[in-house]
Amino acid sequence: MKTPAELLTEHGPREAMDYDVVVVGAGPAGLATAIRLKQLNAELSVVVLEKGSEPGAHILSGAVMDPRAMNELFPDWKERGAPLNQPVTGDEVLFLSEDGHRATPPWLLPECFHNQGMFVVRLGAVTKWLGEQAEALGVEIFPGFTAAEILYDEQGAVRGVATGHMGIGKDGQPHEGFQLGMELRGKYTVFAEGARGHLGKQLISQFQLDKGRDPQSYALGVKELWEVPADKARPGHVVHTAGWPMDEHTYGGGFLYHLEGNKVTLGFVTGLDYQNPWISPFEEMQRWKTHPAIRQHLEGGKRIGYGARAITAGGLLSLPKLVFPGGALVGCDAGTLNAARIKGSHAAIKTGMLVAEAIVPALAAGRSADELTAYLEAFEKSWLFEELNASRNFKQWFKQGNTVGTVMTGIEQWLLPKLGFKSPPWTIHRKAGDHTRLHAASQVPRIKYPKPDNVLTFDRLSSVFVSNTNHEENQPAHLTLKDASVPMAINLSRYAGPESRYCPAGVYEYVKNSDGSDRLQINAQNCVHCKTCDIKDPTQNIVWVTPEGGGGPNYAGM
């Protein structure tokens, strides 16, 4: 199998295009970056690369959106037709037992759980709209192109990215549709790939951006979209749950939001620091739907969409340094989601605006490929920093159990503000990454999940089908192993093959060889690009790399 570098040597050189700014990722952060750049200087050349088939195709979120950053980016967003159509009309926070629940009185809810003035949105639709606004301003958007490689100059500064080669077969050899990737070179490059970005991960390592920071923490969100009978519809109603089916030492919770048009978006979030290797986040989501408090919203309805995505949850203490020579990290590529509020799109948009506001004067001064320290300074003075600082201990408390986490969240997010504190007077750190947390399978109880009924609960393969996931089959697998012996020698023997359970798309499957031995089969065509395997694999042996552009899910309406 030829490596990309060997193919470049044989077929190169690559075509190159030069821009003032290259943006990787057409999500809310990347598009806000591009939009703000053009708002401040319409003459700048700006390009955005997007691995999905169009902006929004790979976007997955709840989502209840705080419009604060959107108000700043487009004060006239309503007149422009932004799809923020459904205001929140009511909040419920429920603590579930196996067959009952307890509602939190509104007066006892911390401010972070109040959603008045927010909107229940399909974030994919919002992202598509942002893409249209960007193109109207003159931004070039290249959908269906993956940023596969970081380009560096002679001094080691980032000078852009290269797209992946197209038309390579499973055997690593180019076929008749082969096309070399293209270099997109920028005076600055902004990375907005979302949680656990493929290139962002490399940059954090290359420039030691996480030095002195807590390890990043993640969760997996498994989501469905339902159409329900008109008499079940409660447009704008927001439900969050804690408790069952999670045990005391597993972080997680559910969300259920009523959209307009008799649609309900719902999902379950499982912290990827869980300890029991028998846990299946997908199955936990299916089990959660059977609770009477959730089932009542869905009975008589039909599931019409499915998806899954890892989210960053470490907060401010896990945030890497946001800049490096030649570029910056924004949004969830950095980890700016506020887990306490279960919101990240407003943070993504704000970081995109802040980095753009640092780039424009830098370019005007003739600078390039240096560190955008003005972005760091502006971030630390922003309302977003203040918001993240107030909830900086949120995930750390839950490492000590859900009871401690709940109590301390109440103290920090409800009591302390009433006493005049903008942020807690103490800081709690964590030292271990999520992948280090698994116990041996023999040391913990095995979990037996019920079979799906195909009415309320479903299996993974039928779920992947409604995610509209598709990959060109004749291409190298984008889920790679550093050492092919590790799955059997360690993952299967010690942890009972956790990748066969934590993957929400049935990508990893242990099968028997003809001689009765086991092997790991990777069904890469099922991958929904959630990045869970790259995060949770206990030996960090699985590495997610970019497939051919345009492949993956197509989250229509999600």
C-alpha cells in the first residue's frame, strides 16, 4: 500500500491556491470566522473547506441555541431569515428512577438550566444558512473536500492545509479516478473541525498546546429525530433528565426538545470517562426512551433521523492554548462547549468572531504566520470566558460521583451567584484522560440490554440507515490501527472488546476465523464520524483519519 507521501512523490507536485485565510470546517465556528473576516474587510480572500457534502451535512447537536453570539454576528438575523424559528416555551429538569421521576422546582433550577430567550433549532439548518450568508459575502466554500494534512513552512509555522487524494482503492493504489489533493495556503489558518478534530489533535501535540492543562474530557451524544402526532406536539418545550439509566459513577443524561412542525429531537449523552466496559452508550439511549416520562412524548410517533457525535466536556480547565504560529483553534476543535449549559453553538460562533477580529488588523499590518496573541487576549476579556469560568469545575465534580456532582453544581451554579460570586472561589482539577478509566471486564457487572422492539427502540444498523451514511467503498479504511495485534491481545482479552459496544454505528465487530480464533472486523462504511473510537480506545491504538471527501452521514433535518 502506497502512502499519501509516496503518491505525491510519484504523481506530484500538487496544485496550490493562496488565500489570506484558510478555514478548516464549515460548522458554526468556521463559518462565523469567515463571515466576520469579510464583514471587517470585504477584500480579503477567504476559503472554507468542509468534509461533508454541504455545510450542515455533518452537524449534529440537540439543540437549544443561545442567540447571544448570533445577535452580535448578524443583529438582523430575523430579517435575513435565520432558521431560529421556535422559542423555548417551557423547561423541565427531571431526576429519573427506574420507573418514576422527580421534577426540579423552577425556583431551584440554576441559571445554566434556564432557557428563556433561547431557541430550539436544527443546528444543521442554521449552519447551512450561515454558509449561504458566507457565500453572499464572497467566501469560497469547498464542500466534499477533506483537510487531510497540515502544511508547515521552513520555520515550523502552519502555512495551510492539503486536501486528501481522491480515487485511491482499498489496496492503496490509485485507480482511474485518481486525483492528487490540493494545497490551500494561507497567511493564517483557522481550524474549526469540531470535537476531537483530526488535525486539531495533531496541532495540540505538535505545539504542546495542552501543556499545563487538564486532560480534555468527552461525552458521546446519541440523537434521534421523531415525528409525533399533533396532540403530542408541544413546540418549544424542553426536557432534560439525570439519573436512570446511569449508575452513581457514570456521568450522563438525556434531552428532549419539541421543535415546530410536530417534530421532537431527543438524545442521550454518556460521559466517555465511564468505567464499565460493558456499557453501550447507544443501548443506554434506547433504554432511556422506555422510561414513562420519555415514552409519553413519543408514543404514536415515528423515528425519522439518527446520529451520534462526541462532544467536548472538559470546559475551561481543559482548554488548550488557542493559538500557534500561523493559526488558531476555534469552537469545539478547542473545546469551548459549556457542558453545564449543554450548549456550544454560541461559543463556537463567538470564538470565530474573536479570531477574525484578531486576524484582520494583523493582515493590515503585513503580518502572517505568527501567533495571534490578540485572539487570546480578547477571549480572556469576553463574556464567553466569564461564562466558561463560572462553570469550570462542572465535569470535575462528576468524577467524584453523580451525587457529589449534582450537589456541587447546585452550590456553584445556584447558591454562589445568589451570594454575589461570579465564579467559584475554588478550582478542582483532574489528571486522567477518558481512555484510562476502564476497569477489566471481569471486575464489573455485565450489562444485559433488552432487545429492540423496532417501534420505540432500535438496533444500530437500522439506525445507521436513517442517518443517510455513505462512503465510497473502494477506499482505504479511515479507521486505522497502530498495531493490529492490540485488539485481541488487550481490548478483547482484558476489556471484552469495548469498541464493539461504544461505537454507535456497529463499525467494530469481533468475528470468528475459520480456525475458531477471533479477529476485529472494521466496517468503516458504517462510520458516522463521531470520533468515539479515537477518544475511548483504552490503548489509543485506533486513529481516525479523513476518508474521501463527501463521505459520512448526511443529517438532513437534524
